[in-house]
Amino acid sequence: MPGKRVTTAKKATKPAQTHKTVAHKTVARKVGAREERVNSLRRGLDVLLAFGRQAEPMTITDMAQATGLPPASARRMLLTLGELGYVEQRGRRFRIGPKVLDLGYSYLSSMPLWQIIQPVTEAISQAFNVSSSSAVLDGTDIVHAVRANNRQPSSVLVSTGTRQPAHVTAMGRVLLAHLPPAALETALDAITFTPYTPRSVKDRRQLAKILTLVRQQDYAIVDEELEFGLRAAAVPIRNKRGEVVAAINAAGHKHLLDLNDLEKRILPAMFQAARQVQAHIGH
């Protein structure tokens, strides 16, 4: 008898993803992410931020140069913001409008942290005849959120919303030092080491070494790196989980703020104040 031919069924296999398929999905995800963003809103915020970098009112041409927008787009953004009250127009020039303060107030009023810290800065300022501020980290800058000023002499005007380079400020170093490792590496890569004074930190390697010490001792002292004559110390503010959420400082002219007094009297008081804030804030 002729033998029967036996056939075996082949197991179906899932076709392997090609590099092209994976790349297509990656592009699709990126396109989807872009579709979730409103570029016109981004451009409008860029326009508002540009005013903060200019002391004088700006023309449409000025704004186009400052933001990289085409003049026609800059004009539309300025007119729209003007209708909303965020920008004021005087002839050919535009300036920031008082309604912008509502945005900053919304941030401050929505964060009980600042309501707790404000009287702390005032107490430090009055007790030691210094200026005292609290700030958060934003990229490679610190942003002052609250401030108590005893009229210490300074050429740098500081108020709520003032931005300063983190790497040459005591609060900035405290905040940088307590970043997660990956975030710290990103920040160090982005810093431009501008020499504000001859004593300013000069490069990434030097700053990394300084931040290691700051992390170990849990405070920072900066002497004349941002401004001649300016000395400051800062300690971290932590939430109940121990995460650093802000920093608080004491600052003044070096002739009025003795280094020994700063280390022996003021820093211990600042650490005590930071613990009091931590006890009253949430997670």
C-alpha cells in the first residue's frame, strides 16, 4: 500500500516588528503629544516673559526680535494680550499690564507654604537685621516667592518673582544640591557659567564639588559670587516626606553680616525656622 503522507501544522508566529514599524509608532506618539499642545498659548506666554527681560516698553519689532516670532505674529499676540488686560499699549510701544499680577497671586494664594514662610522670613529679618527670602528652583534659576527686606544696601533689586542664577546664590545651591541625580545632571549641563564677579564659580566641576559639600552639611554660604559685597546663607525647606520644596535665606552686606555670626547664630535659627515650617506644611 502506498504510504500516507503525514502533514504537520505549522505554528503561527507573530511577525516581528521591524525597525520601520517601531519608528512609525514612535513618530505617531510624538505627533499625538504635539497635538495635545497649543502652540499659540506657548507663544503668548513667551511674549509675556519677554517683558520681564526688558526694562523699557517694547515695539512690535522689539518683541519679534526678543521672541523669534514673525512681526505679524508678535503684533497679534500683543493685541490679544492687550484686549485681555495683560499688556498695555502707548502709541507704538507696549508694556506689561497690572493684570499679570493676578497670575502670580494665583500661585502664591494656592500654596499654603508661602503663607507659612512669610512670617518666618520677617522674623529672621527683624531678629538679625538681614534680608530674608524664600525661593524655588525653576530650571537653572531661582524664583523668589516671598521676601522680607530690612533695606540692606544692594545693587540687585529683589522682590517677589525676581529670578536669579541658581549656581551663584545660596538658595540656588541648596535647591540644586538636593535634586535627584538625573535632574542634577540635566541642570549642570544647562548652566552657563557667567562670571558675575571674580569670585563666581567658574565651571561645572567646581560647582559639582561645592554641591556635594552643600548636600552633606545641608546649608550653603555664598560670598560675593553674584554681587560685590553680598553675603548669604540658605537652608532647605522640606515637606513631611523630607523632600526639599523650597529654600530660605539670610542675606546682607559682608560688613554687616559677619561670617562667624552667620555660622554661630543665624544658621541655627534658620534651621529651627525650617523645622517649624516643615511641621506645618502637608505632603
